[in-house]
Amino acid sequence: MAKALIQMALDSLDFDQTIALAEQVAPYVDILEIGTPCIKYNGLELVTALKSKFPNNLILVDLKTMDAGEYEATPFYEAGADICTVLGVSDKATMGGVIKAANANNAEAQIDLISVKDKKAVATEAARNGAQIIGVHTGLDAQAAGQTPFADLKDIASLNLGVRISVAGGLNKNTIQDTVRAGATIVVVGAAIYGADSPAEAAKELRALVDAA
Ligand SMILES: O=C(CO)[C@H](O)[C@H](O)COP(=O)(O)O
């Protein structure tokens, strides 16, 4: 079985801090994610900068698109995004637009199941419509209310959709191996890396745990 990928969520608003953090963690992670607040604050210029500085990492832009899928996502793919996210609560046409833009740029679309009521139904239809990645995601506000992504991961993994499953929502060194064993093929980590005394050491430790899972 292929090793799971680690995705680092760059959730700072500051352009230079984002680049500096990426420099520390890039050797240990596969995907550099420009978080939603960060991409809104910094825009396309940050995609271009990360793409040129980190050619060995995939770049995910967490657009969380809600409308005008193809129109919104296309410039980000053209700037070098390997993956853009679109909300699973959006219209089927919106998700289809991001999938179309991804395919036109040899890239991938991720459907984010955050706040979706019937996650199994949306994931099944999205996979049928060509989405390459399904994102099981407990957002920061839901985490603050005590929620975790693990029950949702079990539900989505049980569908055997043949697409990659990304999991985000407060993952850390205590939960990351069980998350991989439960079917995640991409594990997303934000606070457990950027909040550590040494983000590089934290990322290195997570790399070892994921590779051993
Ligand atoms: O997309 C996000 C919030 O919407 C975060 O980037 C994602 O949840 C990962 O961060 P953390 O590990 O701190 O939960």
C-alpha cells in the first residue's frame, strides 16, 4: 500500500512567515497547503512563490470555493496549484467547475465535506463526477466545540470509493497513525506543527510516525 501523504496547513496571514514556516517543514511533508485565511489575505502571488521555492512539494490551495467553481479555481491552477478545494455543500455545478478546471490543468480537485449533512451521499456523487480527493474535515470552529473527524473518516472509508481520502481536524502525534490505519491517504496537520516549539522537529516526528503506520 502506498504511504500516506502529509499535508502541512500554512494558516498564518503573514506572507514572509508563511514562506519561512514552509522552509522549515518542506523536507518532511508532501503537500504545502495555503490555508483559507492565508490565501484570501495573500492571493495568487503566494501560490507562485511557494511553487517556485518548493518544486518537490505539491501545493494545495484551500479555496473552499462555494460558487463560480471553474472561474474561481482556474487562475490558482494556472499559477501552480496542484490541488484546490471546493465545498461539498456547494452546488453540483460548482464542484463540477472546479473538477473541470483541475483536469484542464493536469491537477486535482478536493471536495471538502466540512458542514455537509449527508457526507456519504456527497462523497459518493463527487467521486462519481471525477473528484480525485474527498476531504473529511472538522474545521477549527467545530474543533473548538469538541468535534473530531474520526467517525466521519470511518463512514467515508467504508464506501471504498477508489479516491484519496484527506483528513483534517486537529490531528497530532497521538492520533495520526490511527488516522492512517483507518483509511486516510492524506493527513493534514496545522496547529500541531506550527504551534510546536520546533515546527521542523514536529514535522520530522510526524513523518516517522506516518511512514511507520
Ligand atoms: O482547513 C483548516 C481549517 O478550516 C485547517 O487548516 C485544518 O483544520 C488543519 O489545521 P489543524 O491541524 O490545526 O486542525
